[in-house]
Amino acid sequence: MPASMPLDPAQIEAFLIAIGIGLLIGLERERVPSARAGLRTFGLVGMFGALAMMLGQSLQSIAPFVAGLVIVGLTIISAYLRHPDASDPGTTSVAALLLCYCLGAATWLGHAQLAVMLAVGTTVLLYFKAQLRGIATRLEPRDWISMLQFGVLSLVILPILPNEELGPFGALNPYQIWWMVVLISGVSLAGYAALQIAGARYGAVFVGIFGGLASSTATTMVYARQAQSSDGLSAMAAMVIVLANLVMLVRVTAIVSVLALPVVKPLMTIVVPGMLLGVLAIAWNWRRLNERGEAVLPQTTNPTELKTALGFGLLYALVLVSAAWLSDYFGNRGMYVLALVSGFTDVDPIMLSSLRLFAMEKLGLQATVTSIGIALLANLFFKCMMALTIGGRPVATKVLPGMGAVGFGLAGGMTWMLLGPGRP
């Protein structure tokens, strides 16, 4: 008879974590009257997973783990077959119990932290079943298509593209270009989905925030038109438009922080004054807001449609090559002209191309931030003209002060960045 091994604190800890994972998931299952497995069963299954993996490791075989997985699966399935419930087929509990067993095994292999994170995520998914089902029922076919198309953009097309420098000036990297398409599409899809799921019932503030994420240009156009056609909505339209464009600044800053962290600090010198003055303008509009006005949703195009993604990718590639050429032959001035022109229609291409050139060390930090600032100012001016043209004078008199405050803050911040003592 072999001598007994001394107790290992790490092994005891693994078993305790495995049991805790089972108890966490089982506690949630106790809420479901039709569930055939509860607190004790899940706790035992978590421990069983760790024990099966321990035996398999000792025997240098995966057979104990596989046998345990089969036993757990057959046991819970047979429990539902013996006591069927028409309202609950039990598939969720079966999947949760098998996952609990695997998480218990993962703790024995030293992946306790990941196993606990997955257990918490599993519990959240189980607990919010009704809310998730409600969200799913509110999604229209167009919304599902958007999510599937985003999956194609990010999981099918992106991995197969070559990650190497090609084209004129070595400025074109297919993988990097498409990664920017995925990034922008993902951010836009998040705002689009939030608008479609929650709708306009939360009012102007909600629509302004998520409308800015989906498309600040579309939000500006829709609310300028709405205020022009409906009396008494000018104050609400002004607040929504200014808020959507403030969110655009936050969106740009967030994307820059993901792609080029060194650019964030000098960029904040530009955007923070614009944000502060914009918040004051929103507060001023809030006091004048006509609560009788009903918020409407901006009708944005599908942000993940392949045609839209290809168009953005081609535009980004064109701006990238143009920026590299202008920067190479005309220096920073050429880049600034391109930022001014392209910023009228869209900030994203010139922003991403500037960050790409900065990463390639073809554009300095100050020139990168200045290009983004010029594009932001040009885009803001374009939307002011849109509000004036579409909404007319009644809308413009309420929108332009707020947008002008944001622009004044951006311009002041850029001046300080370029001429101040702490310039990059």
C-alpha cells in the first residue's frame, strides 16, 4: 500500500474554489422551480470536476475527466426525462451543470482565476434570462443582420488579411486598414444597438449620447429637420445636437487611447476645453428644454453592412496614402490641408491615418494632434452649416451658441497646445 502524500495547500485551495464555483451557479439555479439541479448538486459537480482531473493527472490519462463529463451529462438529462416539464426543457441547466464540471476541472489545472471569472459570467447570463430574452424580442431582422455582418467583418475577413506594409510609401497594411474598419464599425454598432434596444423613451439625453456614438452627423441632421418641422422643439434639438457632438469628442479620445496612448495627453489639451464649454451649453439648453417634445431616433444606416465597411476602408486607404504623400512632400502643412478637407465629411479617416503615420514614425506628435484637432473643427463647422441649412434660423439661433462654444474650446485648446509652455 503506497504511503499517503502530505496535504498540499494549493490542492485544497483548488477544491475549495471548485466547490465555490458550483455553489455560486447553483445558488442562481435555486431560483428556478423547474431546475433539476440546485445548490448542493452544483457544488458537488464542481468538486467532482476537480477530482476527476486530479485522478486523470495522476493516471496520466484524460479518461477520468471524459467519463465524469459523460456521467454528469447523462445524470442531469435522465433527471429531466423522468420528470419532464413542458415550460422548461432543461437545456440551460444541463449546459450550466456541464460547464460547472469543466470549471471545476480547470481550477485543478491552475486556471482558478479564469474559472471564477467564467463562473461569474455564467451566473450573470443565467440570472438575466428574462432581460436578455426581452432584448432579443425587440431586435428586428435588420439588427440581427447587423450583428452577423459585424461577425463576418471581424472574425472572417480580418484574420485572413496579410499583416504587412504594401503600396505607395509603405502606407497600406491590409490587416491594419481592416482592423480600423472593424473598430469604427464596432463603436457605431454599439451606439446603433443601444438606440434600437432602448428606443427613445429615455428622452433627449439618451438619444444624444447614443446618437453621438452611432452617428453625430445623422443625429444633427435628424434633429435639425425635426425642430424645423415642429414648433417648440428647438431647445430639445439644440441640446441633442450639442450632446451628440460632445460624445463624438469622447468617442475620438477613446479610439485614440486604444490605438496610440502617447497621443491622448496632448489631445486632451484640445478636447477638454471644448467638452467643458459644451457641457455648460447643454446645461443652458436643459433649462429651456420643452418637455412636451418627444425624442425621435436618428435613422442611421447599417454600420456593419459590407458595402458601408468597404466604402470606409477604401476612403481610409485613400486618405492614408494621400496623408503619407502630402506629409512626405509638403511636410505638416500638406497634412493639415488634408485634415481640413476630409474633416468636413468624416473625422474617422483622417484621425486613423494620422495615428497610423504616427505609429510608423512618419508624423510627429504635435502634427498628429493638430491634424485631429483641425479635422474636429472642420467637422463641427460642417454640422453647424447643416443645422443652419436644414433647420433654418430658429434652430440655428439655439444650436450655434452651443456648437460655437464647443468650437471655441477646441480652438482655444489647440492654440494653447501649439503656443503654450507645455507644447509637445
